[in-house]
Amino acid sequence: MVEEDIGEATIVYEAPDGETVEDNVPNEHVAYFQDHWMVKTGEDDEGRDLVRRIPASRVYHVERTVEQFEEEVKTLRDQVQSVADDLRSKLLGGGETSGGPGGTTGEPESISIDVESGDRGEGSESDES
């Protein structure tokens, strides 16, 4: 089996004692979630991952090597869309065929978010201009 090179990440942050820490880890061992950076630091005796959660306010920067920047942005868009879908489900009661507020089109409501500009558009995917 050929192992795919997933690249590396370097996270630089302030430790509780005030010292600056620089960790180099595989890309898959660092993630951002709920205003914290999470870094896999190892495994316990039972094979469970040990994770250090670092508040975003203590992180100076994170550098990652990636194959193509476009793929990294696509991954970010997918993550944002997933969060938007979860929020829509929680706030609107999870009805996937409501067609949005006041609508019963049978089509799921679509919310697009332009990651680069932050613009948000709402409407059904079947909307025509």
C-alpha cells in the first residue's frame, strides 16, 4: 500500500508559562474547532488519541504545506457548508424539503457562502435569474 504524503503543519503558540512553543506535526494532526486549535500529541495505552486544545487567542500562526491551495479552500468551504447545514437544521427544525421560509417547493433550501468575500446568498438551488 502506498502512503499518501499529506504534508506538514507548524503551529506556533504561547504556552501557559508564557513561553513560545513551535510544534511540527502531520497536517492530519492539527484542526481548528470551537475557537481552539487541536493538536494530536500521541496516544494513550488503549490507543486513544491524546489531543491538546489551544485557545485561538494564544496561537500566533499556523503554517501548512498543501498539494494545491484550491483543494485546501474547497475543504474549508465544505466545512463551512457543513456548519451552515447543521445550524439550518437546528434553527429551522431540520425539515429538508421545506423550500425555505414560506415555501413548499419540495427542494432543499440552499445557502451559499463565499469564503473569500464573506458574502452570503440565500435561496433555492432551483432559483432562476
